[in-house]
Amino acid sequence: MPNNAWTQFRFLTTHAFRVEFRQKHGIAGLFLFALASVYACYQVAGGRASAEIWNALAWVVLMFSAFNAVAKPWAEDSPELRSYLKTTLRPGIWILARMAYYVLIMSLLALLVFFAFALFLGTEHLGGSRSWSFLLGLEFTAVAFASLLTLLSAISSRAGAGFSLTAVLGLPLIIPIILISTRYGSEILSGVIFGDTAHHLLFLAGLTGGIATLGYILFPYLWRD
Amino acid sequence: MKNTFWKALGVLLLLYVFSMTLLVPLGPGLLEFQDKGKVQHSDIVGRSLPVYEVIGFGTHWDENSDSLGIFVKSKGQLAALEIFEITDETHALVGLDLPYSIPSKSWNVLVNHPIDGTLLLENALFLSDRFVDASIELPTPAVQEFGSNLPFHFPYQPQIVETIRNLMLHVPLWFTMFLLMGIGFVASIGQLSNNRNMEADMRAFASVRVGMWFGVLGLATGSFWARFTWGAWWVDDPQLNGALVTVLVYAGYLVLRNAVDDERLRARLAAVYNLFAFVILVILLMVLPRFSESLHPGKGGNPGFNSYDLDDALRMVFYPAVIGWMLLGTWMYLLTLRMTRINRKLDLLP
Amino acid sequence: MTSLLLEAHPLEGLFFGSGKAYVVLAVAAIILIGLGFWMWRAEARLKSMEKELKSTKNNTSS
């Protein structure tokens, strides 16, 4: 294994994909869950959803999809491979690669949620460039969710506690993110121009950067046996 | 002896704080300036003037009534109001004598009195039906200004009024929580740098446990304060959301500790999570509220208390309150720490 | 809110006239002194437990 950080990062990200895609039903399940949630929202609110309800439902679906996607225990490698990786790789790179993997998955999920929402719950609240701004907000939020939940599920899978612990640790931390996102979304849907609400996205980006940095610094201590 | 001294000092300081908080009276202020919707003939100017009622809070207008002066002020220009009747120590009927052309529509009301000093009610009067001419110069009235002559009192703040006493509970409780969580943060760094010794882990655990109590009390006192000043037990405000999230995050710390059985793994995971939690605390309670306040000025609807403008009377109680609560918190932390140590030793006994 | 303040007699009336402020102060003082006393007792108890634990440890090791 080369000692170059970028090569290690690339290797680990593709490795995460390879491990996760070994069981295809896992990935398919995530997308199916998101679709089913959107369909449930459609049955509940129908095409009559007002802008506020449209907005609230979109973020809640994204949040639950994120928990479903990221908060499950990590697919483990065989013990031999794990100990090999441990001796050759820098642990900080490992968590960054995991984050990158989940960021990709979550971006795709956000895209799916957005189009499913447009399909089922109507597009009358999304005129013109508004839809792009809203999608951008969904993507930023998805990235923030992914990085935060990756770190927390790293902690809880080390604790051997799995999904429920990640949910307990994650929910309070999700609240500030979802608050910012819903505020951004409702401002976008009520016609505020993008430039005036972009600071919300800036804050989400800052939060994501902070979480990634913390993960990079702290993960070596989690990794150790 | 030295060991008991600061603990007794903490309790005594808090006794002092509670006595002052509950016994010091509140200073005077102005509550309202009401249009009575009628006119009254003035014997001085010989015309009929619209009548307004000035309502004060804790004022002494029935004493030295001759020296009471009531004015309106706008853009640096002052106009005296004619006092028709002083109903009692807090109510007075006045006549407004302003020309049709005025420098501004919005006026502050000033009341000057030998006991109360000068009291101000901002934007109390709005005259929508007059002509605005910025260049107009009103005749300057003769003013004899009095300083206040009051016993030791807390300042009157609009909306907050008597609930200003909660300042001595609410804010020091949060400060103490910050202190304890800070101790936990330092201990967690220590735990990560040396994971063989469980001492730092026990310190972090004890400080978070005690800090949680202070956080919950801070939330509770804040909720009471919100009820009486903002009208609801909970309002959607960045600082409040941040406070709740912080307490929940630290509750997560305690849950995480319970989830792990192996002592050394638990110490390491808890330390990692605690560092994370403290960063969240700093962001949510210190950085984010300022950031969002500056984006949405006036958020929280708390005009009189924006910068915690402490006056000397409040300071005389507030600083001892901070020190007293912190000493009490530290004492609780040390007790909890010793208890945790004993529990661990008992667990390790064969 | 204003009317509530006006109904009560200002200053002395609202906060002190009913005499409840003194009751609240007395209760707060009792709680505080009780807490201090309780913590002081807890400290003494902890001290004795620490001593006992130390002696049992010495006994088991010897």
C-alpha cells in the first residue's frame, strides 16, 4: 500500500463501495425506503400539500433516509483484511473515506427524494430557479447528515450497540441541522431570492467541515484496540 | 480548614445573593403613555389641549408634585407637557401642546422628578395627523433637571420588570454548566493522551453528571423567564434551541457510557464523544446565537436587555452569584468524583 | 401585562406587599443551608468509606 494520503483515500473509498455493494439488497433497500417514505407522504398529504407541508415533509423524509442509510452498523471486513488495513493505513484517512462514501450515497438519495417529491407531491411550489436552490439545499443537508452520522455510527459500532445508539446520539445533533435546512427551504419556497438565504448553506458547509475535521482528529482514538 | 473554607464561602455567597435578589426593590420606570381621546381647556395657554395619561411604575409623583416635569422629545427638541392632574403616585393626566408643524412624528416621553430622576419611554407618542417639517425649531422650555434620589435598587427594564431577579439564577447556572463541561473537556483530552489510567475518565464522568443538573436548571429557569417576558414557556429562538440540543447531547454521553461494558473502551469512546459534545456546546451556545442575532436583529423580542446591560446594583449581586454557583458546582463535582472512585474500587474488589 | 402591574400597588405593592417575597427567601435559605449541610455530611460519609475501603484493600492484599 503506498503511503500517499490521496491514494489511500481513493483506495478506501472504492473499498467501501466494494464492501457495501457486495450485498446489493442493502443499497436497493435504502432507495426503496426513501421512495416508500415519499409515497407514504403522498398518501398522507396528497397533491394538496401547502408549501410549508411540502417543505417539512421533504426534510423529514431526507432525515429518516439518512438515519436508515448511515446509522446502520458498518459492513465489516474479514478480520484478516482489517488487521492488514490497520497496519498499513492512516486511521484519519479511513474515516474521511467512509464519509466520502456516505456523502455520495446521501447525495444520490437526496436527488431521489427530490425527484420523487416532485413526481408525487407536485411541483407547484417549485417555480423556475427555486427548484435548483431547493435541490442544492437538500444536497448540502445530505452531506452534513452523512458526515455527522458517519462519525456517530463509528462511535456506536465501536461500542457494539448498533442502530439504536446512533439514533440516540444522532437525533439531538440532527436538530440544529434540520432547523437550518427547514428555514432555508421555507425561505426558498416562499420566494426569497437565493442570495439572501445562501448564508444557511454556508453555515451547513462550515458545520460539515468542522465535523470532518473532528472526525479526522478523533478517529485514531476510536480505531485503536 | 482551608478545605472547608471555600465551600462555606460558596454557600454564604449564595445566601447573600438570594437575600439581595429577593429583597432589593426595583427602581421606577414608565409603563405607558395613553391617548385619553378627549381635550381639556388649559388655563395657562388658553386653548383646549388633547389629554394623555402617563402611567409610571414605582414612581413617587404624589411627593414634591410641584417639581414633576413631563416632556416629549424628538430629534433633540424638547417640549413640555402641561400637567392637568396628578391622580396618584403613578398616574398623571397631561395636555399635549405642540404646533401643527413638528420636526418628527415619533416622540419619546421623558419624566423628571426629584426622587425618581429622569425616566424615559421610547417612541411612546406617535402623531400621525400632523405635518412634518424637519427644519422647524420648537421653543426650548425651561428645565430644572433632577438626579435620582432613591435607595439601593435594581434597574427597571421594560418587559422584564420584576423578573430581572432571575438574572441571578439563570445566567450563573449556565456559566457553572460551562465551567463543569470545560473540566470534562480537559479531562477527556487527558484520558485520550493516557488511556491506561481511569482517573481522567472518572473526572469527565463526574463533571458531566453534575453539569447536566446545572444545564437542566438553566433550562427550567429560562423557561420561567420566557413565560413572563415573552409570553410562552418555549419560544423558537436560536439560543433556546442550542441550549436544549446541548443538554440532549450530554444526555447522549451518559447513554453511551451505559452502552459499553469494557472499562477501557468505554473510557476512550466516552472521551471522544465528550470532546465532540463540548465543541457542539461552544458552537451552539456561544458562536451560533451571536451569528444569527446579527443576521436577524431584534430576534428574541428583548429590547431592554440586549447586551446584558448590567448596572452597578446588578453587578453587586451578579458577580457574587456567579462565584457562589461555581463554588457550589465545584463542590458537587468533587463529591461526585469521590463517589465515582469509591464505586469503581468496590467494583474491582474481589 | 400592563394592567396586571397596574392593579397591584407598584413597587412595594407588587413584589413585597403580600409578604410572599420573605416566605420565598426563607424557603430558599432553608433549601440552600440544607443542601450545604447535606453535602458536608456526604463528604464526611465519603471520607469514612474511603478509609474503610483502604483498610479492606490492605487486608485482602496481605
